[in-house]
Amino acid sequence: MRYRLTFIAGLALGYVIGTRAGRERYEQLKKSARQFAQNPAVRNTAESAAQSGRDLAGKAYHAVSEKVGEKVPAPVADRVRSLRDRGRNGEDDWGTSNT
């Protein structure tokens, strides 16, 4: 019984210490991820990639629609159109203004 009680006390102490250390590490990782996401170089690269993806999606849509004609489903056409227009309305993928 004494060993069981010692084991349970050690388990409880380890849990408390581990969760505190885990929480601190989690906060560190969260802070690092936030700093990385707010870095202007990262934001510019992500926006450039998003813009080129929208451009390529538009080109692919036109190439396919020329070959397929009016057989492109309406939801697909609407989605491609909305992706293409998103870059033109002055707002980027981060929800901030391009101007």
C-alpha cells in the first residue's frame, strides 16, 4: 500500500510539473508562430504564391472551358471566378488592404 501511495503521489507531482512545463513550451511555440506569420517577407511570399495560384487557376479554367464548353459545372465556375476576383478587390488573403 505504501508503494502504491508513493507511486500515485509521484504520478500527480509529475503531471503538475509536466503540464506547467508543457504550457510554457506551448506558449513559446505559439509566440514563434505568430512572429513568423507576421513577418513581412513571409506575408509577401504567401501573397505572391496565392496571387500566382489565382492567375494559374484562371488560365486553367479558360483553357478547360474552351475545350469543354458549357459543360463546366456552375459551382466550379463560380469558385474560380471568386478566387480570381478576390485579388482584384483590394484585399489580400490575410484580410488586409493591398492599398
